[in-house]
Amino acid sequence: MAEYVCPVWVGHLLASPVRKLFQEPRKILSPYVKPGMTVLDVGCAMGFFSLPLARLVGPDGVAVCVDMQEKMFQRLETRARKAGVIGQIQTRTCSQDTLGLGDLAEAVDFALLFAMVHEVPDAARLFSELHRAMKPAGQVLMAEPKGHVRAKAFDTSLASAEQCGFVAIERPRIRGSHAVVLSKV
């Protein structure tokens, strides 16, 4: 599904603890993620958001982490073991054409699309596949970096999501990001 793939070395920067000073995952995610949920982290890289998602869903939930690069998963799994949440993490390698979520039809409570939609050549396909995976009234948090993605491009992505059956329900403030919470209708 990717037009541009984030280099593995950038994954190290994205997983840096310093990033928490600007984008605290627990603060961003906790309004939407509860224990026992099935959550999806699309474009998870090395797990900056995946590990907090796994902690929030707890031992009765699962964080499904999707990425194109096996090297990202290797680092994510090492970090998850060290953090004690490997049991809540499930990794899935996607391709340029699909997220590979066919077995998760209406199974996902919450999905995170953080700084990755701009890398996808066909946002409509992404949102269509995501819509099938989401439970009724499931929520999606889409955020894109303001310095890299212009407001007009973000609005175009939002329009694609809405055409696929999502509705915008909230505009959370996330430092340095355009952000919206979508709900499946």
C-alpha cells in the first residue's frame, strides 16, 4: 500500500523517548483505547505507539501492528519483550496492495493511522479495507505531520475516509499534527 516507505533508520528516530516530550502516546490514545479492545496500529514502525496501545488494552486485548518492513518488526518485538507486553502484540506484514486484514472483518475497536496516510498511493483503498475491519461505531485516529502534509492534503485524505463510510466526530489537538477521530457508520 505504500508509495514511499519510511527508511528503517528513521524508525529509530520515531521510537526515540525524546519524542514523548512532544507527543505523549498515553495522553493521545487513552481517551479512545480501553482494556480488552482489539486495536490496530497501521504503519507501526518500531512501536512508538504500539507499546502504549498494548499496555492500554491489557492482557485481555490485542494490538495488531501492521507494517511493510520485517526489520521494523524485529525491533518492535524486542522492545515489546523488554516492556513485558509481547503477549498483547500481534505483527502483520502488509504489502503495497493490501493491509491483509481480511480475517479481521468487524473485529477492530480502534485503529491508529499516525503519520502514514500520506505514504499510501491509494487512500480510498486503505480506508475501504479499514472500514471492513472496524466494528460498528469503531473509531480511527488519523494524524499527519503539519510540517510534511499540508491542510489541503489532509482534508483530501479525510474526504476519502468519509467516502468509504467514516464520519469525523472529533478534532483532537496533537502537537505538530493535523488530527481527526473518525467513526464507522
